[in-house]
Amino acid sequence: MATVNLHVPAVAVREIRLNTITGYEGTAADLLERSCNGGASLRERGRGFTQCLGCSTSNAACMTVLVQDGAVISHGPVGCSSCLHEFAFTYRVNAPVRGLSAPTPRHIYSTNLTEDETVFGGSDKLAASIREVYEREHPAVIFIITTCASGIIGDDVEGVANDAEEELGIPVVAIFCEGFRSKVWTSGFDAGYHGIARKLIRPPRPPEERFSITETGERVWDKPFVNVINFWGSDFFGPWLERFGFETRYITPYSTLASLQTASEARASVQICTTLGSYMASALEQGFGVEALRAAPPYGVAATERWLRTFGEMVEKPEVAEEIIAEERAKYLPQIAELRARLEGRTAYVTAGAGHGHAMLQILGELGIEAQGAALFHHDPANDIDSEEADSLVARVRDYGDVPRLSICNKQEFELVNVLARLRPQLLLARHGGMTLWGAKLGIPSLLIGDEQWGMGYQGIVRYGRAISEVLENDEFVVNLARHAINPYSKWWLAQTSSAFLEEGDF
């Protein structure tokens, strides 16, 4: 297990820490074999041509903008924050699902570094921006996310943040997530969590001190809770955890400073996606003694039952896990069998981030749909909690068999179009916006599901099965679109293999 060091400002990027890659073409079984021993025999395959890339800054913002009482300052040119407004939209739209009836506006700012600051330094402008944001908003915490410009000119962001923290009396957290640090933009998740863990989370209080005082002077004891490290979206963990006697504490969407400060007092940490959450789970375990659940997220019947049983053993309530399993089996297995009979033998292709892509592949396996392949945005040969049982790709191959055409493809749309035109699956299943349009242009029924929790558990399989059935039965639009859509990629490219621009040689 990699050691989490909360005494340094920046976390090591995934290429160094986990041997993460963004270029591969082969099978899931082969990729897992090469990933043994932390990916000792796995090598990155670079690309001779790249159409687009993501940026770690956006992923760090994803973890900080959604903290209810926080403010975020992007320290860089204003263009680096041009896409961050989408998290304000996300916060507002998803708030009712998490019980927030009146979501507050998001506080997103930029220091707007210009040519002058890139020559003479932007530290003074950053200090002034922190004061102005505090005077305008009076947030409980301010996050500073760095950019390529501030990293290149060498601004002392940590020093400015510490000085501001002392001056203002609130936490000011420097998060080092410059885009050039890593080709794997999910390193931005780790950077955000590292800043939160090292600057906000406090050591746990003794159990006898875990209470609050109401305005009337009444002592109210804190209820036992579990940290759920995830994105926004529906609360499907809540009903399960309630059966075990725990409240659900989500990290970080809709967290508050107070809830993050006491995350160290949780009974356990669970995660929706090891891509997203294994670093924070490891930081909570190594730094504060909060045990991390070592089970793949609950997608598909087999993984769901392993998850429930593992959690039941962890909290010493295995009988509750068996009760839930028996009830859910009786309610949903007949529906799953009916959907499987309807969908068995259909073919599909998946494109998504690594963790949720694996989950989609598990759901396809449960429904009897043949996964012809998948384009996943990166691959971690290891995870920060050092657990094969938590590896969702291992779970997919073990429970439902190999995936014959697995591509590690960091959103290179030209590769996706090539493989879709070649395979012609009956369904394209996607997690991120902007990907399903390529299936639609080729006449392939396409389904975009953005809520990661939507497919959890037995009920999630039923949801997906019904949605897939509806999409397959109503294909008139994409069939007509394909007759008129213009493919921007040349016939030459479509005649090549999708891996034509990947470097050859030993992995």
C-alpha cells in the first residue's frame, strides 16, 4: 500500500503512485494479467496523434466547488476557469436529490493572471483575491486551485494560503493540480482530496465528546455515520446504511466544512468508484484510522452481495446483510430474469471513466448482453487501498467473463468513432456527455446515464434493463439521423485500426 503523506502540500500523480496508463488496446483479461504486482509489466503506449485532453484542474474543482459553504479561486488566466460554471449548474440541479431545498449560489473566482503577472509573479494578486472573496462571500473555507500558468512561474501558493489563513481566521487550502503535472486528469481528484485531508479533517474526538449543544442548551449526541466518497446524484446508499444503523455522510458534494472536519469520526469509508475515491479512503484510513471497505462497488448481483456481506462483517452485523439480500432477491431477481430473457444476445459497447465503465460492463453481463468492447479513459493497475477485492475490473472478468476489445482511450473521439464503425454494436452505453452523439450519428441506439448511483444494487440492474429495452425499441431517430449525418472523419481513418496511432512495442 502506498503511504499517504499529509505533511506535504502536493500528492504524487497517478503515473508515479499507481503506474496509471492512458494508452492500451487488448482484452480485459490481458490487461489484468499485465497489471499484477502493481503493473510491473505494464507500460504506457503513447499516441502519435491526440485530439483532446482533460485537465486535472477541472477535477479538483469538481471536488471543491460543491462544498456548500466554500469558495473556490482558480489561480491562473481566466480561461482556466471558463468551464467551472458547469459545477454551479450541477450543484443546483442535483441539490433536491440530496435534500437541499434551497441550494446556495456557488462562489467561483479567478485571479485572472495576465502577461504582467506571468512575468513578475502573481502572488500579490492571489493574496488580494483571497481578501476580496472573503469580504464578498464570508465563506467558511476558501480553496485555491492552481493552473499551469501559476505552476510555471513558481508562485508560492502554499505560503500565500497560510498567510491568508492566519489573517482571516478560516481555512485556506492550496490544491496543486496544474494540468502539466499529469496526463491522467483523475490526478485532480486526488489533489482535491489531499488538500481537504491535510487542511480540513481533524483528529477524531473521544466518543464521550461527540455531541453538539442546541440554542436551548440541550446536548445532542452525534449519530454513528459512514463516509460515502462519491459524486453528486441520487442517495442509494442511505437506505442500506440506515438498515445497519448508520447515517450517510457524503464526501464531497454537498459537504460542509463542519462535516468534513469530523469525517475522521466515521465508522467506515465506502466509495462509489475506486477511480474517484480510493485516495481519500486511504488518507482517512492511514491518517485518521477510519477503516476503508475493501469490496468492489455494488453493480451486478454478485458484486452487490459481496459488498453487503463485506460491509456487514466490517460493522459486525452480518445478519442485517443477509436480511437485505434475501428481501432484495425476492423482489428483484424475477424482474432481472425477465429482462435478461428479453435482452440476452444483444451486443453493446461502453465508453466511460475507468471505475464506472467497469460497473456498466458488470450490468451488461448481468443482463446477458454481450460486451463487444469498451473505451475507458484510463487504467489504474493498483488502487490506494491496495485491494484486489475492490477492483471492479477484476470483478467484471471474474463474474461475467472477458471483455474482448478493451481500449484505454482518454476521450480520443477519433478512436471511438473508428471502433464503433467497425464493430457496429446494437447499443452504445456512455457515462459522459458528448460521447453518445457519435453512436447516434452511426445509427446506433445510445444511452447516457450520468448518475453513478442509478445502477447500484438489484434495483439498478432493473433500471438499466428497462432503459436499455426502451432505447433499443425506439431507434427511429438514430436510424434517420444516420441517413443524414456527416461523419467528419475521413475514409482513410475509418479504414485503419483504432489503435493505429498508439506506439508499438512491449507493454
